[in-house]
Amino acid sequence: MIPKDPVMLLSFLNLKLRDFYKSDEEMYEDLELDRKETEEKMAAIGYFYDKEKNKFV
């Protein structure tokens, strides 16, 4: 289950990226997440995906 709360979603995404996926593309595809919607939720709380770190910072 994907968290609705943006802060919980941030934690969920970074855990998934750290433990299971080499890139955000893999994660979005595997979890069937809408990239635009997810990135908007993260941007609303001041977080953006960092490709080099493979996490939202």
C-alpha cells in the first residue's frame, strides 16, 4: 500500500529506492506509480529526486 501522506510517502519512496531499485524509473514502473503526481507531492514538501544519490532530497 502506497502512503497518502506526503511525509510518509517520502520515507516509503526513499526506502524502496535504497533497498530495491537502482533508479526512480525502475521504481515507478514496478510500483505502477504516476511519476508526475508523485513528483508534485514531493515538490510540495520541498523534496526532489537526486539521480546521483538515488533518493529524494
